[in-house]
Amino acid sequence: MAVAAHLPDRRLLVVTAMPVAAFLVLLAALAAASPGLLEAGSLLTLADSAAPLTVLAAGATIVVLCGGIDLSVAALASLASVLLASWAPGLHGWAVPAVVTLCALAGAVQGLVHVAFRIPSFVVTLGGMTLWSALALLASGAATVPMPDSTPTDWAFTRLGGLVPSAVLVALGTMAALAALLRVTPLGRWVRAVGHAEPAARLAGLPIARIKVIAFALSGGTAGLAGVLLVARTFSGAPTLADSLLLPAVAAIVVGGTAITGGHGALWRTLVGAGIVTLLRVGLSYAGVDAAYESILYGVLVVGAVALTIDRSKVSIVK
Amino acid sequence: MAERIQTYGPAAALLALVAVFAVLSPQFRTLGNLQNLLDAGAVLAVVTIGATYVLILGCIDLSAAGVMGACALAVSLLVANSRTALDLGPLGVLLVVALGAAFGCLSGVLSVGLKVPSFMTTLGVSAIGLGVATVLFAGVQPTVSDPWLLQWASGRWLGFTRLTYLALATVALAWLVQRYTRLGRYALAIGGGEDILRLSGIRVGRYKVAAFTLAGACYGLAAVMITAQLGSGIVQAGAGLSFAAITAAVVGGTQLAGGRGGVAHSMVGVLILTVLANGLVLIGVSPYAQRAVQGVIVVFAVGATLWPLRHRLEVVK
Amino acid sequence: MTTIRATFALLAAGTLLLAACGGTDSTASGGDTQKPDGACKPEQIKLIGQVRNQTNPYEAAWLQGGDEFAKKVNLTQQRLTYDGESAKQQEQIRQVLASGDARCTVLNVLPNGDSDTTPIVKQAQAAGAYLVTQWNKPADLKPADYDRWIAHITYDGKDSGKQIAEALIKAIGGSGGIVALQGILDTAAAKDRFAGLQAALAEHPEVSLLDQQTADFDRAKALTLTKTLLTKHGDAIKGVWAANDDMALGALQALEAAGKSGKVAVVGIDAVPDAVKAVQDGTMTATISSDGPWQGGIGLAMGYCAATGQLNVASVQPRAFYAKQFLVTKDNAPQFATPKVDPAEFECANLFSRVTGPVADG
Amino acid sequence: MIEVSGLRKAYPGVVALDGVSLQIRPGEVVGLAGENGAGKSTLLKALVGLVRPDEGTISVRGRQVRLRGVAEAAAHGIGMVFQEQSLVPNLTAAENILLGCEGSGVRLGVYRWRRLRELAQAQLDKIGSRVDPMARTETLSFAERQMVEIAKVLAIEERTKEPPVVLLDEPTSVLETEEIETLFAQIERLRKHASVVFVSHRLDEVLQVCDRVYVLRGGQVAGEIDPATADAADLHRMMIGTEATGSHYHDDLHTPPERESVRLSVRGLCGDGFSDVSFDLARGEVVAVAGVHGSGREELCRALFGGRAITAGQVELDGETVRLSSPRDAVRAGLGYVPSERKVEGIVAAMSVAENMALPHTGALAREAQAVEEWIERLRIKTPDRHTAIGTLSGGNQQKVVLARWLLTGSLRVLLLDHPTRGLDVGAKSEVYRLIRDLSASGVSVLMLADSLEECIAMSDRVLVMKEGRVTMTLHTPPGAKPDPVELVKEMV
């Protein structure tokens, strides 16, 4: 019996609005401790900080919707940063599309390995993670690669009208583009169908393998774009630049309320999730919480946020 | 056949590695290196036991780093040390193992009670553990001066360190628990079919919490061991060990989906990783290449063990 | 459908909210009188010290030094720690510069890596905050090109690597085999220090480098690695050169477990309390102190002096410099056992007393 | 022993139990007969606490009980052998048999394997099974697992002092003759100190074993039969009731197939579970495949849809050879498939009616929405709107959505129906029949695995009888000349 179906609409609304509510409550609590947080400049900076994380998590959300997981995104973003910084002098502006395309291809390769050899996505992308990291180390000679001329990436790190960070627009644009792709084409319902009930999707004649490969390719592509955003703000590429963003990215997806088991979730949820995670990462120290207690609070709040936002009616067994 | 490859494949891989290194490096073949190998693998073995108990449930435990940090600090403050006047000795060690168990219990209770995926709760508990460790650290690193505890790492019987024996004893105990107790068998069963256990009226939640608690206790013990080795309480004592332990378990044949593998499998994985790290240094592989080589071998090992099963797996996630 | 509508509604509401806030703020910032350099009142100044984490003795001591300076001028230091995550470091800095009066903010920062310094400098410059960076910076980035980046303080890694190498060579009697434990390979500190070792070895051909491996600056990894190296080379190892004290202490534990404590010389860098104690006890030969508390205080002091007008940034010469470091041996170890800060060194007149020379390319 | 009165359970759109009352007396073997969807499974589940009835009461030994789970039912001495097995695959057979009630096999949380083995062996001995109690369950064959399952339920009698009630849901469907004999002997033995409820599709078995048989129809007790005086035909008649007339199957809408134009031609098809299968399907023809479990008809149907490997033989569609290596290929060739496991393989419960209907569809969204609305109307799918989650609809409406999925494309040539009316109520069944008639009239060819023999004969133009993976007989079943089901049964077994 479909449990969710019997829910009254109000309950459904609560479940839907929960991530947003959690975000607002957290923001209010932090603002109470440190009122400066609510200034426009401060909020926009917060959004700016959330941008690379949002982009990184965007594509990975689609993989999660398929019922898989992509642990390679952060390493791939690091590799992208190295490649971009090394190619920018030669390719100028073309380096950005080249890097993003290459990362999408790398994602697709992982998807192919996952589909063709039937190795769980967790293991494939774990392997991908070590592989991309090693390649990034090799390509960079285990050192930071500076961008002597930052013009190819300046668009990703300016403030439009002196106020709105362009990275935020890039993040929102990426989200909107992916959301549109999922909505305008059948891909959205295919991805969710695969995540909810792969046997049914298969027997409905869906191209399961292709859907999964596309999901991993999108995930790789957005990871590459996240790498570009990071290069833009650090003016260099480094083989471990984005590595620390892996767990926050997965946390953003889960805190947003997308079920890690697949099927249930949405891109806007990841947007909100990235906001919550960024608040926790930056807001706590900003609000003057001592580093020791910051870590404790982070632990408590992230579990609390997930407890609030996940929709338990969709999954019977929680692992 | 597929069944056999899954069970004995990792062991065969381990033997192959040992053979290759033994041929390539005369130092690898020495008794001294065996003693060193087992000593080097001791901490990872104990952490991996903990991780294995959670993995066979079908859950995942990423809390080792934080829990071990808190426990390492706690033990270095409870036995004779440079900062506090306490000198609890063995009692202190027991208290710290209990502290680890309490952290594990917290992960379990949060996962079961709040129905939050274990992935998130253990990550949260890890952060909490790191915070507790930082509070205990308070800017001054405690140095352990308790000779009894320090003897764990330096004292030797028959050439092997006491830590080696402690790890072996823990492995044996964990294997017995898994084979002969209700907790061990039910943990396996939960991984195999949680819903069926519920149907049979078994309180699954309790056993899940118990498994997490056991894992926490293992992390506590591992933290004591590492503190004995390093001689000081270090917050980063468990850094990277969650990941290494899960990798070891998976390489050994304990599956992430739960219900398959166990302590014996995971220990083969621990040995593979330890032999690899040791052997690559001994045969003189460049430090740059070591990590990449390890990664490739790990993926290859997992791929090879899953290969014969690929037709049976209708849905792979 | 309802979800989309709800999302749009929320987005719209959020935008409105932002616009509303932005509206009030833009008038405020429009009326912001551009403060001339050095026009901050002492009580307006915000002191910020940022390090990786406070869970290692060196960085804890650094923050302690910052606190002591802050106390001296009746302010408090805001401690920021970023857990070694580059992204988090940037986010934190952006956030503290985004609100309040950035022009009276003083940052004393330990950048996570070379590449992290560039964005930090650019942001501080844009926001008008006073900045002192330490240890890491890319070679082509020069404080002299910025008017808010007061100074970059670092230590000559090649020199320190060489100093301890020489102490080690002396301790093993001028000949024999040694092994080197390197730091994280893609850091400048690891490379420079190792270069120092190689320079020392070039002068002493009778000492041979048996093996060099990386233990990532990590104590536990160094412990295991040293054990393996002891198996590999056995009694040929007369000394262990470690790129930092944590690894030296790990090596020390390995030697102790092998019953070779005191028989093999060990050197490190950083002068963490355990290492200083080991030097005092004679189990370790030497370490190098950069004086963490001084580092934590001096950066804030420079910023404070500049913000209050007591220091003219443009007049500082050189802007990127090496600071004095101290070789800790058994003779002078007691005085490093309890590191203390000398408030006099933080006086605006004495800020540059420890400069040993300009960074070659800075 | 057990007295059920006025039991009612409704799911959205379907009333599964509609005031069922019956008694089970001590030492009695009671049969439950009825077509699929008659309410047998729901009734059994209510008796073991898996389904909570909306109305009505269950009394055990004179005391009214509210059962909240299998464990509670077991405490009252009620145990069930599930059709879909409930064994933990990675435990030993012994552990499964004693799961949750290890008794003296576990002391203070510590397993005593030898004792555990003895206890389990005792249960297995009761049914004369030679399964090794220490074998890991997943290494056993399906039939062996079934024996373990039965042993597990029999273990209940060790727990309660009172005589237990054992519910057997289709226990014989996969057992060999010899094993069935053993099981019947065991039921005879059980009768001395327990009551047994026996459910089977094989009517002769029901009549052979049971003292009394309740016939369920449409969620109600249609009547009670005394095996001593009745035969299979009586039982069958009561199961089908009076609705099984021509109008139920919409005989009036039947159009004769265009024999001369062959739509699907299957030649020498081999695969796992079937071999050397050849037949033709004419335009607009409805062919039913009859056969018992294990006859290979399900496998054949799957293979034709690309869901199982075809090892030899060829398939031609309208004269062109087609490759069917995945469902995707099949869909592209113009095949459609309605799987029997609707909830797992047919629909994506959490997604909307529109999304489910247009699942494989690729095309402009606006036109798609229009088409979905059109089919909702044409098939009279009862749903609040097209955005409603399909899981909330009744089984019949879900099935119509699954069917509409293949109609939406407009290029459907052959429809494979695997138990299309399973779990549907009478009205919904009739509507599905009507749809099949319409499709066949429009030239779509239908290959159908029917839920009941009645349906098989009534709906088809021809019946293929399969036995042990081969087509053993073809029977023409034109309107007005339908054969008797009993004849067909003879051919099947």
C-alpha cells in the first residue's frame, strides 16, 4: 500500500516545507546570536559561499534520485581546477567548456562502468575518487597551479551591480537548467522511476543504462563547473582544492530531504540543503561559537536537520 | 562457484600479494617484518571489527574519526599524564572503552529512534566526538606517563608487541561474538532481511543499537591502542581510519549492502591493506605513486570479487 | 505542481526580503564615510586570528599568543578555525568581511596552502581590512602591490631543514645512514625543508640518505612508516630526519618500541611541547622553534598599529620577510619548554625586530 | 478454536473482505477456495496480524483478540506459511526455523549450535524433510526452502500449550509429488493436535485434504462445501458464481481475428524455462497460454518482452525479424507488457497517474498531457486528476493506467498480458476484459496468461497448453464452441 498516498494534503505540505523551515529557523537562531548576519551584504556573501557547494551537489542529486551515489564529485572538481588552471593560458576562455565537458565524460565513464560491470555505484565512484585524485596530483605535479591571468574565470567571481555575486547566479542558473532538463524532457520522470522502482522502469521499456550514464555524466559536468567556480575564487587550481566538500555536498542533498534510497527528492531541496549546510559551516564560527563547541553543535544540528527534513513515509527500512 | 570466489577471493589476493612482495623484497620475508606488519595492522584491525559490525547490518559508520579523537584524549587524561592528577590505569582504559561504547550507542539510538540514515547520524556523532576531543585538548597536549599503558606498544612477548596480542584477542572475541551470540547472528540476519525479523517479532532496533555500541567500544579500544603507541593524547588519532576500515572490510568481502561477510572476511581486508602499505615501501615504490597504486588495487579487488555475481544482481545501486 | 508554485513563492519572498534588506543597506553604505587609513579608534578594531584547528599544540599556542596581545590592548581576538579545509577558510573570511566595518578589521591568517593566499589577499584588499599572512604564499604574489596587506611572515624552510640536518649529522658523528620523513608532498614547507636536508647532505658526502618517504606530517603514519623503514634498513639507520615534530615524535615511538630509543638520533621542526621535552630528555637531538605565540600576536599587533595610525604600511620594508627561528637543542631547551610572549615585542616600534631578511622573490 | 465474524477490510477502490464469518474447530482441516482476489490472502493475513480489519472480530479459543503482528499471532498459537517466503537468506535453516524463539538453543544470548540443530532437526523430521539444518538458507532450492518454511510454522506447536492453528497459503505450488505426499501425511498428523487452514489452487488437493471447504467470492463467503459429497466441478462453480456469463467477458464485442495476416510469428524459441516454442499470432487474435506453475509460460512471456535471455529461435513481427535483448527493444518493436506483479513491476507507486502512463513516452509535454487526459477518459480511469499518485488508486484503475501506457504510443502491435486481472474485483475485471476486446477489434494481437481457466477459455480465440517448457497442444476456443475447463485441466497436468 502506498503510505504517502493517504496523507492529507496538509501533512504533505509540512513535509515539503520542512527543509525551508529548518533553514529559516537556523538563520533566525544564528541571527539572534549575531545580528550582523541579516545584513544584505552578509546574506549575499553566505549565498556566495554556498554557490560552489550547490553546483557540486546539483548533479549528484540526480544520481541520488536514480538510487545511486556519486562519491567522486569532489575529487573530480579538484581535477577540474587543476586542468582549468593548466589549460587556461593556452585555451583562454575555451578552457572552461573543455574542462566541464571532460568532467562530464569522466562522469559518464563511471556510469558506464557501473552499468556494464554491475559494480555498485558506491564502489565505482569510490574508485573514481582515488583515480581522479591521483590524476590531479600527477597533472599538477603535486603542487598548486596558479592562474596568472584570471580573465577566463572572472565572470564566475564578480559582483553584478557591485552587489549580487555572479557565482550565486551561476548556481541558480545551473539548478534552473537542470530542473528544466528534468521537467521538459522525460528524463525527470525516468530518473525518479528508476530510483523508486527499477524493475517497473525496466519493464516499461525505459533505457535504464542510458539514464544512469546520463545521470553520472550530469554529475560529472556539474562537478567540473564547481571546480571552475572554485578556481575563479582562489585564482588557482590545486589537486585537493575541493576534496573537503564531498561530505558537505552529500549532507546538502540529504538535509534537503532527498531520500538517499532514490526516487524521492528534488533539485530545489538540494538548494535549500546547501543553504543549511553552509549556514552550519560558516554561520556557527561567524556567530562566535568556540571551535570546540562549533563541532559539537554542527554534529547535533546536522542530525537534527536531517531528522526534521527527511520524509519517512517514503522508505520503510532506514539504513 | 561464485560463492567460493566471494569467500576465498580476497584471501587468494592476499596470498598473491604476499608472494609478490616476498619475491621482490628480501626484507619482506623476515620475521622482523612479520612482527612489524602485525603491529602496524593492529589498530586498523580493531577499528575494522567495529565498522564490520555496523556494515553487516547494512548500515555504515563514519564516526570512528571523532569517537577515537575523544577517546584518545580521554584516555590520556585518565591514566597518569602530564596534565591531570588522575592515575586510574586499567580502570581508565575501561572507562574510555565505555565512552566509545556510549558514542556508538548514541549513533545507534539516533539512527533507530529518529529514523535518520546511519550515514548522517554517524557523521554527526563524529563531529560531536571531535568537538569533545577539542574541549578536552584545551590547547595543551597531554602526554601519557603511565608505564603500564606505554608498555602495550613497546613490550614484547615472543617478539610480537602486546598490541598485536590484544588485537588478535579482540579479533578472536569478535569472531566468537559473531558466531555464537544472538547479537552477532541477529546483526547478520538484519543485514539479510530486516523485515523478516520484524515479522518474527524480534526487536530489531535493540540489536541495531547494540551493534553500533559494540562498534563504538571497538573505536574506544583502538583509541587506547593508538594512544599507547603515540604516547600522547592526539585529537586526530582516528583521522582517516573510518574510511580505511570500511575499505578494508569491503576489500575483504564484507558487503556494504549488509548480511554478507563478517569479522574473518574483514581481517583479510585489513591484512591486504597493511601488506600493501608495507610492501610498497619495502620494494621502493615512489611515495607519489603509492596512493594511486593502492586505489587501483582496491577497486580491482572489489571488482574481481563481484564479477562472478554480476548476472545475479538484477538491480545494482 | 503545488510544489513548484510553493517554491516559486518562496523564492519570490526571499528575493523581496533580500531586496528590502539591500535597499536599507545601500543607503547606509552610500553614507559610509571613507575612513582614511589608520583612523580607527582602538575600541572599533576587530581582531581575528585564523588557523587550521586548535587541536594541535603549535596552532593552539598561536591563538594563545593572539589572545595575549588582544588582552594587552583591551580587546578580544575572534578565533577562527577551518579544519584544514580551504573552502571553509575562504567562506569564513568572506563572511567576517561581509558585515560590520571591515575597514577596522585586522586579520592574522595562516593560509591553508599557497593558493589560498591569493583570494584572501584580494578579499581583504577589496574590503579594506588589514591583513598579515604567515607561512604560505605563491611566489608571484607580493604584499608591496597591496596597501592593506601589511606583511607576509614566513620562515626559511631550507634554512631550518638544513639546520636540523646539520645537528643530526653532528649527533651521528659525521657519517652513517639516515632516513627522511617528508611532509605532505604538495606543500612548500615540505619541499623547502627537504631541499635544506639535501643541501646539508651535499656538504657531508659521508652521510647517506638511505630512504625518503612521506608520512603526511602525521604522527601515527610516521610511527608505522618508521617501523617499516627499520625493518628495511635495520641497524644501518643512524638518524631520522623528520620535516616536523609530529613525525619526529612518531619516529621516536617507533624507535622506543624497537628498543633503539636514544641510539638513533631524531630531529624535527616546530618545537611542540612534547618535542622540546624529548630534546630536554635527550631522546631527540634538535628541533626548530618559530615561536607560535609570537606569530599569533605579531600579526594582530601589526594590523592594530596600522589601523590606529601608528604604523605606516607603505613604509614597511621588506613586506615579505623571513622571521628569526631558533634551533632548540639540549642546552637551550628549558627556555622553550614554557613558551612565553614578551609584550614589548608587540609594541608598534618593535614590530619588525625579528626580521632576518626579505623573502627572495617577495 | 478460531471464530471470525463480520470481518471487513477495504482498500481504496477495493473491498477485499466484505463481512466474512467462519469457524475453525479443533482438529479440523479447513480449506479456503476462491479465485484470485476473492479475499483468501487478506483473510489469512488478518489471522496472523499482518492486516488489521476495519470491522469485525477474531476470537481465539473464545477470547476476542486484536492481533498486531506475526509474533502476537504466534503467541496465540497461530502461524502461517507464506506464499512469498519469509526466510532470512543468509542464516542457516535451523536459525530460520527457530527465529525469535530459539528456546534452549540459546542460553544467555549465547548460541548452542548443537542444541539448536537438534531442535530444528526435530521440526524438519516432523515433515520428513532431509534438509540439512545447518545449511545456509540461500543455498537451498525453492522447494527445500518451502519445507523449511513449513517446519518453521510447525515449531509454533512447541511454544503454546494449546493446540496451534497452522495456516498454509499455497504450500504445494512448487513441491514435487513426493513432497506433497509427505506434507499431506503431516497435515494428517497435525490434525490430531492442531487445526489447519489449507489454501490451494489445486481444487482436487483441497477436496482430498480438507474436512470442510469455505468458498470465498468477492470478499464474501459464497458457501461451504463438504468434500465427501461434492466434486471439483461443484467447487469451481461456486467459486466463479453466477457472474461468469458471456456479458462478464463481453462476448458481444468479440471480433474474429484476421487469420490470414500473421502479426507475431515465433519459431523454435528457446530460453531458460522453455524450449522449442513455435506459434503464430494473427492480427486481432487473443491467444491464451495455459499451464501450471513451472510450465514455462511466465518465462516465455518475459522472454518475448526482452526481459529474459532468448538462447535460440527467432521472432518475426509483421514479417520482419526482431531482436529482443531488452524490454527497450520490445517496446520499440511495438510490443507492450502488463506484468503480473503490478505493484513492483507494473507501476511506480509514488509517481503520478500521468507520469506512470507516459513513462516510456518521449515527446512534447503539452501533447502528452492531452493524450493522458484523453485516455483517462476513454478508459474511464477513476482518479481525482492526472497528478494523483497512482498508488492511491484501486488495483483496477492502476491496471488500466498500465494498459494505457502502451496505448498512448499509438504503435502497439502485440500486447503481452501476464495475469492482467490478478487482484482485481469483479467489476474491474470486466472492464479489463472489455478493453482487451476493444484492442483486439482494433487489430492488436494479445498473448495472455490468464488468472483462471474460466478467463483463459472465455477470453481467447485459441489456447496454447504448455507443459514442462513446451507447447503440448493448441485448442481452438471460438465463441459458441468453448471447451469445458475440466478437459483443459487434463491436458495441463
